[in-house]
Amino acid sequence: MNNPLLDSPNRVKLGVMAFNCSHGSTVTNVDEAWAMNWDDNMALARMADAAGMEALLPVGRWKGYGGQSNFNHRTYETLTWAAAIAAVTSYSTIFATVHAPVTHPVAAAKMAATVDHVAGGRFALNLVAGWFQDEFDMFGVQLPPHEERYDYAAEWLTLVKRLWQETAEFDFDGKYFQGKGLWSEPKPLQSPRPPIMNAGSSVTGHAFSAQHADMNFAMLRQLDEASDRAQIAQLKKLAVDLGRTSQCWIHVYVVCRETETEARDYLHRYVVEQGDDVAVNNMIEIFGSQSATLSDEVLEAFKFHFKAGFGGYPLVGTAEQIVAGIERLSNMGVDGLLISWVDYLGECQQWIDDVLPLMEQAGLREPHKGDS
Ligand SMILES: Cc1cc2nc3c(=O)[nH]c(=O)nc-3n(C[C@H](O)[C@H](O)[C@H](O)COP(=O)(O)O)c2cc1C
């Protein structure tokens, strides 16, 4: 089966993220922020797909963060988004980001298998154990205490995998789920199952990810290169100790311009001059109190990165500087980058024109062969 997430020969895999959400990943009030509509989603997906990017990842979000931008208040639901994006692309792996607490595993297994068929075996699951209680309040769902969320997610995933793999009906009597005569057809095209990503960031989240996921979607602390390198090595070691391998993917926010000054000026404009401080403060308050990803001090220092690209890692400067940055990340152990921009359509095209050829020259990627 041909899933570029696992099969791509490229040293650094690429993807585009969060374009199913208004404002994408940038918490800013600039006029050109991503308005988010279907035509633009389709155009961007096709552009990234044709350029040989390995992944298209939607953010799972049910409610915005307030502020003038009301960051992420308009979002396409990710499994239905994935089915539609799968139908208009032919190469990239299409993710859905699924919140275990609000999606029943029997429904999730079948929806995922459906998308995998539409995609010809290019589906992947980004599983979220949950952290944003405000949005779960809409479902009347109370999140379990932090540590227990991952027990719940593990049982959820056990059930989904059995439904994907077992041909005979089975009864299930777990702590969180009980059912009789469980069964799901068709199976996903990918065997034994589609790839799984998880962005758990706490000690428990990392352990879950090492045990159950093929990729950890990491938020680097960005204190210094040595500690980021150690963070990635530790994530991979956790999987190796369990006899597994795990890729490390990170989110990068990109501002690429002809000169470094232009890039830095634009970053300053959308983050410092026109960043949405109310929305980012709400986000930090919720993320800080409901997840165990970053300590309070790191969170405060992270405000800039949250406004610039939802806590991602900066790649800012000329195309040459950006490729040098990617090479550093690759040497630190990063396997894949999920990119966000302010102006997805314009800046993705610029990436394809200016950055991709330099990545190929640097041996970080091979030219994409297309549909041939
Ligand atoms: C790069 C990245 C992307 C994430 N994407 C989503 C998302 O789309 N939806 C969501 O609800 N949570 C998302 N999360 C949250 C994580 O899945 C996780 O719940 C959070 O980091 C808390 O980790 P913890 O449960 O280990 O404390 C993301 C986290 C990171 C680091």
C-alpha cells in the first residue's frame, strides 16, 4: 500500500496543517489572515498534493478562543473534511484529527475506513485524548482527570484497531466501552491499519504516544537546541524501549521573504503589532490549566510562538536560511514538518517555487515524481 507518511524516501517529510480552521494557526488580526472556505481548502490541498507533500493535517476544534479574531471559531469537522480532501488529491496522506472523548470508536472505525477507501489507502489518524473542556461542554462530556484521559484513549484505540482488523464479531467489556457483536466492514485498505499520530506532550502523553502511535507530533520547548534535541531523542527512545519506532513531527510557522529583514518585519507586524492578545491569553489559560504540555513560565514565554503559529517552531528568513533551519531540525532528529503560513495559498506556492528546490539541492528531499 502506498502511504507516503511511512513510505516516502525523503529525509524531511512535509505537510500543511490547520487550513480547515479560520485563521489557520496564526492568532492575528491582519486582514489577510486565512478566512477559510472550501474552494481555498481544495486549492491548497491540490497544490500541496501535486508538489509531493506527504501530509495534510486538519486541526480538531469545535469552538473558537474569543478575542477580536475569535481564532479558530469556524472549522470544518475533520473526518468529513478528510473524505472530501481525499477525493480531490492523489498522493498526500490525509489526516483526520479525532477527539476520543466525543467520537464513539465504532463510528470512528467505520468513518476512518470510509476515508481510507476514498483515499485509496492514504488515510491517517491523529488521535487527541482531550484537553479543551469548554468545547466538550457542548457535548455534555466531562473530561476525566488528566492521567485517566490516556487510559480512556488506549481503550478507545484498542477497540478501533480490533474493529479494523478482526473479521469475526466480538463482544467488548471494557472499563469505558461495552458492546455486543461488534463488527465493522469494510476494513481500511491499509493493512494492518492506517498510521496513527498523537500529540500527547505530558509524561503520560509521551508514554501513550510511544506505545500506540507511529508518530509523535511534538511541541519543542525551544529553550535551546540541545534540550530540543534531547526531547526528540527521549521521545524516540521511549518507543524503541517498547520495541517500536516512532517518527517525530513538529509544527513550523513559516515567513519566507527575499531578505531576512522583510521576513522579520512581517513577523513583527502580524504577531506584535496585530496579534490578538485576548485570544492568545484565553488559549494559554485553557491550555495551561487543562494540559500538562508546558510549564507556566514556558507558556508565558511561548505567547509569541502561539500568536505566530500555535506554539510551532519558527522558520523565518530567506529561502536559504529556512533550508539551513530545516537541516538543523533534521539533524536534531525531526522526521517531518507540518507547516502553517498566514497566507496559505500565496506562501505555499512560494515554498514550492523557492524552498523545495533548495531542499532538494541540500539532499533533504527528492524531486516529486507525480502520478507517473
Ligand atoms: C503540534 C500539536 C498539535 C495539536 N493538535 C491538536 C488538535 O488539532 N486538536 C486538539 O484538540 N488538540 C491538539 N493538540 C493537543 C494534544 O493532542 C494534547 O492534548 C495536548 O498537547 C496536551 O497534552 P497532554 O494531554 O499530554 O497534557 C495538539 C498538540 C500539539 C503539540
